Amino acid sequence: MSLTIPPHYLEDASGYQGHADELFTPANEEELAAILRRATAARVPVTIAGAGTGVAGGRCANGGYVISIERFSTISVHPGYAVAGAGALLKDVQSGAAASGQFYAPDPTENASSIGGNIACNASGSRSFLYGDTRRHVRALRVLLMEGTALSLRRGEPVPFPVAEIPMPLSSKHSAGYWLKPGMDYVDLFIGSEGTLGIITEAEVTLLPAVQHLLTGVIFFADDDSALAGVAAWRDTPCLRMLEYVDAGSLALLRSRYDDVPKQARAALLIEQELEADDSPEIDAWDERLTNSPALYEASWFAATAADRERFRKFRHALPELVNDTVRRNGFLKLGSDFAVPFHRNAEMMAFYREKLEADFAGRYVIFGHIGDAHVHVNILPTNQAEFDRGKEMMNEFARHAVALDGTVGAEHGLGKRKAHFLSYQYNHDQLEAMKTIKRRLDPHWLLGRGTLFPV
């Protein structure tokens, strides 16, 4: 790490660290363009640093310039949309929308992330079960290319050069490599490109009318099989916008903060459903569903107020924090997965995870996340170097198995530098070359985000 650059500009939430020669914090596009032109002339690599909440190392520079977009933070809220600088934090966009009686549907777990970072890795989160990923909610972008040229792009404007067709996995979520198909919107080329094609400075995103009535619950189970049966049974519930999972290891971590988690619980599902009214028939329908299921109905939690819903949100968001704390105490980089498979392969993928993890890491792993989309996060918690090395090997096994099941090696976090090698598991040589052709066109000297997606 450079001694002249504050460390938080050179590392991410996984503990991965980079190094850079100079730090810049431009206040506007003119200043940013001047820095880019200088870098292009001198052939200096440039890495864009967002809020630092990522876990794949994309914002960690491999030398050259690191440019923080933190000062691009303005937010203006309008009926049906908001315009936000790339450095604006997700939580500030969410609160601005709420104050106007609206909401921004994408809900990544870490709401201290930046809007630019969310777009760069096509983030999603729990509400993507109903509302889809960030891509679906981007209406327009301002982008600076590496040589300083500014683009102002809106939905419906096609890419102005030939684009190859890249096959997509069958999973409902995918954010690994470039999303390419003939006739695509130009904005879609930059969404999910992880800051390797251009620098997003501003985004216009869709806002929806605030939902007035919600049913929210944390439903506990005495065993994992019962929880997975609940997923299969409830996944098609109308207007269900969240279906999240936590396993026994996750609950064990959460008990350090929430002593009212039932002692007999070994798994839980977090649900949230939009209702037409507080006395919706869906209330009775859930009573029947839970009565006829193996859930620990009486011990489960249900929100009666906005304060209860906020408590449940914090409960869900506390888990990644606890995992990160454990990893830091153990002294290793975070070993976390971001794989997704088609839902009909969900049970198969979960069984593969369990078999491998129980053999080598019993009691030293947790699984949680977006099980409604067959997209859970496996986190291995090594306590020594041998376990860390075995954990890295296991993540490679998991990635290959997800692809074999028609899934993806990256669903919402991006691949960054730490997981760039996964891209070759997903795509063949010709498909990777199609992506590199786009990279060469927009960044011919390969200066932007060097080492992200494509190893140096």
C-alpha cells in the first residue's frame, strides 16, 4: 500500500488490498476528464474507487492512479425517477425516495454502497426476487471514456458498433463479464462491466410508488430440509418480494446479537410480501400455510409496525457484518461465493455445498442469501493457512459446478480481481475474445480497471 494514500481507498470489504501511485478525488466531469487525458497520454492505469463495500477487489488498484468518485454525490428526486451522482450512497437515494412517497427497488444488503458501484456490478439484493436487478431500473447514464470523451446515454439508444451474442446462463441472476447481444441498448454495455469500459458519473434510475402494506416475517425451522421445503412451497406466492435463507451456522452467529433467536431453530426464511390492505386475505393464507408446515410457527417473528420491519432489516444485514468480523479476527481474506443456478437445480446445488463443506469445514462455514433466486452466499471461515488454501480450491469446485448446472459464477457482486479467473469457467475462448474486442474498442490501451475481469 502506498504510504501517501489513505488505506481505505486501496482495499475493499473482503480485506483485499491494492496499491497506487496517486489518488484523485475530482469534483466534476471536467476535472475527471483532465485526469483521464493525462493518464491516457502517459499510459498510466486508472482504477475507480467507489464506497469500498465490494468483496471482489475491483476497486483495489494495481498501481497507477486511483480515482474516487465520492464527490459525485448529488441526488435529485422526481416523480417516477431520481438522478444521482455515481458517488451517491444507496441509503441516501432510498431515503430521498421515501421522503417523496416512492422507493428504489434494488436493495443490495450493504446500503452504504455507491450507486455507481451498484451499477458497475449490476447489484441486486433481496427485493430482486420480485423486481429484478439494478439493470432493470437504470433509465440513463453519463459515462466518461478513458480518453475523456463524455457520453450521455438513454434507454433505447443502440450500441453504435457491432456486438457479438454472448450466451446467458439459465439462472435468474447474472453479473459476470459483459452482457452482449446485437441491438442491445448502449447503457447496458456499461452496466455490470465493473468499471472496465467507462466511468459512470451519473445515473437516472426508476422510482416506484411506495408500498403501503407489507407482511414481513422471520420464520424459523428445526431443520434445514423443512426450510428448503418451505422455499419450494412458497416461492410462487403472489407479490412475494423477498425470500431469504439463513442456515444453522448463520443463526449461531446472529445469536451473539439477538438472544431471542429460538434455541431449537436450525434454519430460517425471511419473507416480505406486498399487500393491498392491512386486512388482506393473504394474512389468513399465511396462517394456513404455516399451520400446515413444519415451521416453528409460534416461535417465529412477524412485523406489526415499521419499527419491527426495520429490526428485521437489521437482523438480515447483521449477518454479513458478523461474517466479515469473524474473517478479520481469523486473519484471512474473506472466502465468499456469489454463484446462482436455475431454481429447478437449487436443491442439487445446496446438496453439493453441504456435502463438500461438512467434509472439510464442519462448524466453520455459513450459508445465507437469496434462495428464492437459487442464489445463496457460502462463506468459509478458515482458522489456518491450510484451511484457507483448501477453501480457495473449494470455491473453484463450486464455481465449476454452478456452471455445469447452467448457472453463473457471478450473480451480483462482480468478479473483480479476486475472482477474474472464474470468467473462463463460464465462457469459452471465442466468447471471451468477443468481450475483449469491446474492451479494445473503448479502452484500446487497457488502462481502465486493469486486472479486473481480465487478468493482466
